[in-house]
Amino acid sequence: MIVRNEESNLRQCLTPIAHLFDQIVVIDTGSTDRTLEIAREFTSEVREYRWCDDFSAARNESLRYATGDWIFWLDADDRIPAGQIQRLSSLLHGLDLEPRAYLMTTLCKPQHETDGAHQLAHYRLFRRHPEIRWQGRVHEQLRPEPSEAGLQTVPHSLTILHLGYADGALHIKKAQRDIRLLRMDFAANPEDISTTLHLALAYARAANFSDALKYLRLLESRMDIVQDWQRDVFKLLGDLCLKTGNLEQALLYVSRGVTVFPTDVDLLYAQAEILYELDKYQNCLLTLLRIQKQPAQSVTLGNSLSDIRTKWAPLLMADACRELGRARDSIRILKATLKRHPGDVRLMHSLGLSYIRINQREQLPSLRRRMQRYPQGEIFALLLYVVEGLMYNSLDGMEEAFARLISLAPQMPRPRILFVEYLGRSNAPVGDYLSACRDALRVCPNHTVIRERVAYLERTLGIPALH
């Protein structure tokens, strides 16, 4: 382990699993809290290391003190879920001296439960090898690749939960730190694919889309031979186009990716999402059916949305069915999916929309109460309430509901878009309507209809445009 100021994490990380290991090496890179004291509760091998803007250097320092035949690594904000500790124990007890490297899934907990977790594969457990070391100041990789060093790559079903991206402010701070370190690596070796790709990803996380695109263009120029890293390039190009409102270009990039990687579930799902946004619902369904036909994988390479097969694809399928006038099919799909994900408020929200579509409004009060038991449930329950009111023109008391909804989710576009519609229907003063439109554009600047309404009102009223 390498740690710094992890007093709130370290004990929770190590307590359930410390007994599984013959040796624990903790390298501290400059803690000013109780991290060192807590680490010494678990091991005498706690060493201080001067931070030098290089995560690989710190990890290689930990490797220098490790004496075992096998290396397993964790960060302090990693967790082995309780239900998987026995699986890890069985794996460790069954190790022999065969040269292997085990790929395991890291599941990154999102800031909001309804956003969906992302997953990526790491070599978490590997046979000691004299040449294998970490490389890269950040997003460090084992080099040479274990397979190139003669180790057999073995996918393993163990999933490690990573909490480091659950804090939104910390997420942005980490992205800015990563950009600084990656730029140092890029300056030293601008040909390195991993550095260039991670720079693009870091700039995208920091919402600096122009610089993200600049590094993606560099990667595009190196696509003469098909390689796995190109999956992430196609996905990120599509995502950047979506965020800047260019749906047709997003579809071109993602469809190109699907042509190169026709069985990639992430690319297929991204294609289906864009088709849905373009109102091409039948094509969306056909793409989602392709996802269902792909064989399941124990470990997914690259950065991938978790639960695509079991939750996100069925949810999008249900939404597309509803838009095609097949609300009863939508309800059937959602009920089946909720059996597997019973606390998912996005699924419950979509189910409520389908009930609204076929006027089964008697189902809504109990569904909204059920939603409120879960994280962000009140937000999506209120969304159902205001959609129902707008659908059936029951506008009394809606302003209070909108005020509560927007206060709970100030950066969420949908409530503000619906509020604009509500004000338009309730004959609100033009100034209030214009203000609501401008507020909506602050969180969804690429909403074409609202932008056109603002421009029209500003011209009509002779009001200077805001920039």
C-alpha cells in the first residue's frame, strides 16, 4: 500500500482482510494526520517516503520491501466487499509458484447512486518478477506487461470497491492533480499511448473539453493498427460530442467504434443512447438487442459502465418501448429488472413514467413512497409528481414542488427544463419565464429549443443577451 492522510480510510480497508496476508508493507508519502499510527496497528513495516510527484516511484518503493512470492496491492480507499473476502482467501490459499497475474475488476463508486458505477480491470495480484515494476507518475501501469514478461494473465471474479470518486469536489481536485502529473510524463514521452489517453480523460473529467479533444486527435492519428485502447478513444469522442450537443457527430464516432469493435458492450450501449436522444427508438432497440447477444465477460478491459447488461440496457429498452407507444412492454421489462435491482430509483422512475403514459396513476403514490427510501429517491419521486401534473394539466401546488426539486438537484437539467414548461403553461410573467430559461441554459447550455426561446424574447423585449 501507499498512503497519505488516510486516517478516515485505512482502518476500514485493512481490518476485514489483514489476516489473509503474510506481510503488509505500507509506504507513507507525507501524512500529517494519524495515518502512520493507524498503519502500525496492522504492521511493523511502515516506512516513510518523500513524495516526488510520482505514484509509481512510491509503489516501487513498497515493492522493494515486499518479501513474498506474490504481490497484492490496495489503496486505502479500496474495499473488499464482505461477501467477497472468502473468495479472496480461497484464491490466496490456492496459489502455487506458477507465473500468473490476476486481472480483477475495480468498481468505482459514483458521487450519486443513480449515476451508475464505472469499472476497470487492474492486475491486483501477480507473481513477483525481477523485471516487473510500476511505470507512470499517475494511473500507473505494470511494465513490462505481465504477459510480455512470461506471466499468464488470469481474469478473476473478485470485485474491489473504490471510493475515491464518490466525493464530487475531490473528484475535480484529483483530475487537476492528474493533469499536472500527466503533462510531466507527456513532456518526457509524448508518444506514450497510456499517458495521452489518460490526459484526455482527465481533461474531460475537469470539463475542459477542448483540451481533451486535442489529445484525442493525437490518438486518432495513431489508429493505423487496431488496438484495445482505441475502444476508450471512440467512447470518449462520442461522449464529448454529446456534452457539447453534437448528437450526429457523436453517433458517427461511436458507430465507427462499433464497426471496429462489433462486440464491445460499452460502445453498443453508447450507440443506443445516442440513437434514443435522436428519437430513433427502433434503431435503439435493435442495438440493445445486440448487447443481449454478447457473451458475458468476467473482467471488462478499459473504463466501462457497470451493470450495462442487467440494468442500463433494460432501462433504455423500456424507455424506447414507451416512446414507441409500447408502455405495457416497458412496464414488463422494468418490473423484471427491478427484481434484480430492487432499490434502483432510476428503474422505479421509468416505471412511473410508463404508468403515467397509460393513465395508471393509481400506482404512483405507493411507487413514490417506495422511491423515497433510497438515495436520491425524493428527487426522482418529485420528478414523477411534476411530470404527472404537466401531463394531466394539474398545475395547482406545482411551484412549491419545483422549488423543492431544484433545491435538491441544482445541477440536474431535467427539473429546470420542466419548470420552463410549467411557467409557459401557467402564464407566468415574461421576466420570470426568461429568468427560468436562462437558469436552464446554465446547466444544459446545448438545449436548442430553450436557447431559441431566450434569443427570441431578448430580441422582442430589447434585452441585451447574457453571455
